[in-house]
Amino acid sequence: MMAHDAAALAAEATGFFGQAHLTRVFKSVVGVTPGAWMKSAGSP
């Protein structure tokens, strides 16, 4: 599964309208995008 697909599925499963909506909310709360957060956490 591609990361984009996983993000879209996660967004849908948690009640967001789509990946873009999840990304906007995540960034407003955490301060960085989910992708940047994953990179800083050392995720592959």
C-alpha cells in the first residue's frame, strides 16, 4: 500500500472528508504536515 493510500484511508476512518482535510487539521494542531512529522519521527 502506498503512503498516499494509507493517509486517505486513515482520513476516512477518522471522520475527515479527505486527506487534504486531515492534513490541514493536523498541521494546525501539530505545526507540521503529517509527512514532515513522520520524517522527523524517523519513520521509513
